[in-house]
Amino acid sequence: MEKALTANAQAVPSYDIPIVNVLGVHNGMAKVVVTESLRGKAFRKPVEVWVPTQPSKAERAVYQYVWEALESLSPSLIPFALESRSIMKLAKYLLRHRSGSRGTAFQYIDMIARYVGWLEQGPDALISECFDGEVPNPKVLAKHASQLDEYVGELQAEGLAPGTIANRVKALKTFYMVNGLKLVLPYRLSNRTVNHDRAPTPEELQHLIDLADLRAKVIVSTLALGGFRVGTLAKLKYYHVMEDLERGVIPLHIHVEAEITKGKYGDYDTFLGAESVEYLKAYLDVRRRGSPSGKIPPEDITEESPLIRDIRSRQPRPVDRRCLYKVVHNLYRRAGMLKHTRGRRHELCAHSIRKYFRTQLAALGVPSDYIEYMMGHKISAYHDVKMKGIEFLRNIYSASNLSIRPKMKVTKLGMIAELIRSLGGKPEEELITRMFSQPHRTYCTPNEEDQYNILSQTLKELLRKELLNHNGVV
């Protein structure tokens, strides 16, 4: 029997899955046993699942996609998904024709599993009963629409938000659609948002930074001053910051490829201010030396090293986005900031720090298209922000003076800015406006002299207006 299993194991293709055993082969399918995730984390219960022994490259890609979507969040769903023809059709559709997000795949499969569990019926059997041969049966489809209506009632009774219910129905209708069925409900579900999160105030972020260890300081400051999504931050590597970090250029430029963004719609550019850069430099230095306890050995930082590593592993591995959420959530808890909205969620979460980036830049006078571009959002096709160049964008970011802590150092520039504010002016907006009026000017680093000259001219104009008003001259 051992020889047979060894021979069978050789027949299984090289999936990027840590297969430890093959229980048998039948009709081109192998039943394999997997005991840990791709990241080396042991499952509570080994996963036994059938996979093709000779899949095409395209088929293997779909299997790998589903595995990666489920292994860390819900390994028990892996056999449910991989052994269901109807679920695999859904996965193929999401991978090839939608964003290919692993998070979306998990959410859709999880929602379908909950629904068929409520019906006490398998997904393939659910789809099969809707057909008479190869033709959809309208009466059965009407019955399924009625079942879905009852399910909506169950979800409402559980107190789920309208938007959450609408998303579950959307997933189920997509499931039917990719399997050749059109499920029509006689009404339109409300997508009203009940849970509103907000951006933290500068004082709240300062408090979080004070409570955080060095690694958490990097996480919070990078989210706040770079505007990253948590999932994108988890995928950043050292090469994203290497050039400017090693040259000492601030604000530090980061180019984000489409492949590591939500939806993969396009690449974009953003920056990090001095506060975040200082935390990052100290954090990387600690990693190079290793932890004092010896738990984490000294690390050789290369271009491909994760920018933020998983502290649970002795080997340098990228942090999981769920770990980033947990780090921020625990900081909010320690700071006493966890307050519920009207629904089940908290008004402050990890994503709220990204809102800080947007809210503060808007308040500092940065035009919305530039903010949206630096957040990786789609903007008008007629406004080509990228064409203006990295140095132009760096100037805009630098002129905004985006920060977490107030700049306490008294300088000539700070004094003149305060004088302008006392006369009703807005120095940050003035700097940004003048930058736009001089698009030919570029700076590799923030140029205090140029900013001083701009604000000096602004102060002169304000004083002139004040004098004319005082003398009754209009």
C-alpha cells in the first residue's frame, strides 16, 4: 500500500500546496491530505480534498486561486469549494472576469456556504434542480426566488445591516448567473449604509502612536501619511521605498503597482512624510540586528524583503492583512477609542486611518484629483495626473505639510505662516496654489527657501490689504 501511495503521489501535479499524502487516485482525481497553510501555519484539522491529477494551466490557476482565498480564513471550506462544479465556475468567473481578489472569492464562497447550509442542500444539487435537461425551469426558478426572499427575512431578523444583506444577495445572484441561471427578485433591496466609520483626529492618532511599539508606529504612520489600503500595505516590499530611503529623500516616493491594489485597476504614486520615514528606518535597523530576545534572528534586508514582516515567523514573511487590522484594533482598544456606531461595527477601524489621509489633505487645500490619485482611486480620464511627473506630485505633497504631530519647532517659515494665519490667510493652501502656478519648478527635497519666498510675498499682499482697509481705501 505504501508503494501505491508513493506512485499516486508522483501522479499529482506540482500545485503550490503543501501536500503531505495522497490517499488515492480515481478517474483522474487524487484525494490529497494537507496539514498546513502556504505560510506554514498548521490547520486545526487536516484538509482532505480531491484535486485533478493532470489539470491544464488554466484549471490549476483556478484551483490555486480558491486555495489561497480559503486556506487562512476558513480551511474547512476548501473541500466544499474545490469539489463543487458550480462553485468552481463561480471562482473561474471571479478570477478571469472580475478583479481576481482573494478576499472577494472568500466572501462569495462563504456567503454561498451559509445559504446552502440554511437550505440544507449542496450547491451542485441546488443548481441542478433548476434545469429540465439543459433548459432552465421557470417554475423552479420562481421557487428559488421565493426561497431567497425568505432568506432575506432571516438575515433582517438577525439584525444585519441593509448593505450587508444586499451584498449577500448579490453574491447569490452571481452564483446563479455563472451557472446559466437568472434569478429575478420582484423588488430592489436597500443598500443604505448604517455603519459609518470616521477619520481619527490628529490628537487621537498621536495617542495611538504614543501607545504603539516601533512596528505598530510604522503601520499607523504609513497608513496615515501614505493613504494605503491595509491589503496594499501588507504587500509592500523593501524595493518600494529603497531608492528614496537610501538617498535620504523626503517626502519618500512609493510607486504602487496595479497587481497589489484592490481591483488591480491601475498603478499609482504616493509619498511618506518625515515622521513615518524615521519610524521605518528605525524598524528596519532593528530587523537587521535581530530581536534582543533572539526570537527573531538578524535579517538580511533585500529588495524583495517584506516592508512589514510577520513577527510570528522566524523566517522573513509578509504580514497578513488581518494581522494589520488586529494591530490597529488593539491600539484603539488600549486607547479607549472603541465605540460602536448604530450597527455592530466600531466607528474607528484600520481603514479609518486611510480616511485621515484624505480628510487632512483636503483640509490643507490639495485638489481632490491629486488626493484621489495618491489613494489609488480612479479619476477623470481627461486629467492625467501621472503625466505631471513624480517631482511635481512630491512638491504638492510636501507643500501640504501633512503630519500626525504638530510641528513644534519655531522657524522663520513657521513664524511667517503664523502671521499669515493671524491675518486670515491660509499658508498651506497658498503654497499649493503657487506650486500649481509654477509647474516648471521641481525639487528633489523640500526647499524651505522657496516656501519662505512664497509666504513672504503672501504676507506682503495681506499686509497691504490690511493697510488699505485701515485707511478706508477700497
